[in-house]
Amino acid sequence: MNLCPPVFAYGAFMISLGLYDIYMGSFPSLGRTFLYLILGSFFLWILCAAGMDFVAWGLLSIPVMFYVFLFAILIFQKGFDIQEFAKPVAESCKPKEEKVEECPAEEECPVEEETCEESECPDDSCL
């Protein structure tokens, strides 16, 4: 009994999904992933045994083409600016815990203001 290449590709993808489920501790999802692995592999094996390797590869490529299509629509509609994705979140814009310091009555307490440049704060969290 030989397995066809689409079954190997599908199996590798589903096993990686199962490993991710184990890592995240989602064991009900792991059960579904294992069930899909068995049923999908069996279905692809039936197609390959009938000499329909091209159909099996086509079924495997449908989700990939679907996500590429959706990503292309997203890029063309919203625009793609690589600089927007490459910007790190500035440390000064992250919410900080406030410290309450006591000052002697005769001295003035220094007031520290949180400042950041507009380019560092994409969500106006420090304004």
C-alpha cells in the first residue's frame, strides 16, 4: 500500500497543526485535528488509488488559493506599506504603572510627564 504525495503533504500539515494544538493546550481541538487527519488522508488516498492525483492536489490547493486571494484583496483595498509593519512599538507609549511618591511639604514635587513623538504612538496611548 503506497501513499500518494498529496496524503504526505496533507499529513505533514495536519501533524504540524496537532503539534500547535498540543503547545497551546487545546486538547479538544487536537482531537478534531486528528479526526480530520484520518478522514482527509483516507479521502485523498481513495482519489490517488483511483488515479486522480491531479484532483487530490487540486483539493489541497483550494485553501491555499483562497487565502492568497483574500490576502491580495486586503492588500489592494487597504494598501501595503512595509514601513507600517516594520515599526516597533515604542517603549514610552506602553502603559506604565503610576508610582505615588511622597514629597516633603516645603519642597515641590517634580512632575514627570510622559512624552513621545507622534511617530512612536500609533494608537495615541500616551497622549
